[in-house]
Amino acid sequence: MGVVSDTHGLLRPEVLSLLEGARHIIHAGDVGDPAILETLGRIAPTTAVRGNTDRGPLASLPLTAALEVEGHATYVIHIPEDLDVDPVAAGLAVVIHGHTHRPRVEWIDGVLHLNPGSIGPRRFSLPITMARVYFDEGGLRPEILDLDP
């Protein structure tokens, strides 16, 4: 699974090659341009949620998404503080969020909390990152990919 967030209208060409082979792509909000979702959708089925800056046609994106990815219950939200479910009680394996532009891989009570960071315009001195989540015999294996030279 490829995971991106906070593109803010910029889809870097190197991201497309890093997403090749993904069976599903998650965009955790602040898309900025509907063409980004169209491009991602040509690579793999794409699920996106609305970020706090998404307007116009992107305002119709849902605030949250609950889906199963390769047998793992996954919940997507843009702003982590707006999480409106108890991940453990809901049986979630993964909670994906964006908003902070800071990459995060944290296991809380057996649930993976993942922020891929931002692949959009650089914000302050934060890195340009995205994530991949691999599903294998060992379970979930998240990886943050740093696009900075």
C-alpha cells in the first residue's frame, strides 16, 4: 500500500515511480488539485479523505474513510486530533493521518498509527516523505520513504 498526504497541489514525479506496484493508495488529505487523485488512480485504486485546505470539488471528499486493505481494517483521517473512534475497540489494524507534515510510525496498543509526512511543497525544515506499508507473513511493515536528496 502506498500512503501519501499533504500534496497541496504538487505531485512530485519521483512519487509516481515509488508508488508503482502498490495495490492500493491512500491519500490522507490536503490534496489541493483533483488531478492528483486522477493520476494516483491510474496507478492503483485510491482512497482519499478531505483535508482542512481542500476546497471546491475536493470539498466533496469524505472526512474519514474506513476500509479493509489486504485483510487489515484501516481508518483514514486528516487531522489526528479529530479521530472519532477507539482504534482498539473498532478492531483497527492501521490509523492513517496527515496534517502535521511530520512522518510518524507509532504502534499504540497493537494499532499502527501512520503519518506519511508531506510530499507537497516544503513546509519549514520538515522532510519530504511518503510511506509504504507492506503486508507479509510478519504482519504489517511500515516504511517511511525520504525524498530529500
